[in-house]
Amino acid sequence: MVKSLNIAVIGAGYWGKKHLSELSKMDGARLVAVSDLSEENLEHCRANFGIKETTKNYPDVLSNPQVEAVIICANNQMHYQIAKD
């Protein structure tokens, strides 16, 4: 039996969508939240991956008590700040 892990993705552009697509196929990966600045990308995540919690404000994802792991797929310039937060 595989233990489920609640995962969030910050950045739902090209690489974020790739990660979400692969994670959605994995046993034990539960996609619980996504953050992106683009409403179009957030709608894609809701429609294609069934993610209910979407936000343009990534700190909301980081403060979500359900989230156990975060994958940072934002642009390279933001990686350090997001990881630091």
C-alpha cells in the first residue's frame, strides 16, 4: 500500500504542467494546490487535473496545512525567493 503525499506546484507554465501531468499518473501523489500568475494556467489545472485550490499568490500554497511537499516550477529568478519563503 502506497502512502499518499499531498503535493502542491508553484508555477503552472510549461514545466509545471509537465510535472502535474506526470504526478497525476502516480499512485500516492495527491495534487492539492497550484499557484501561478496566469488565470489561464490555473483554469487548465482545475479542468485537467481536478485541482480545487488554485491561487495567484504562492504564499497561500506554502501556508496550506494540507500541503506536505512543494514542487517549484516558477521561473528561475523566483526559485530562491520561493524556497526561502
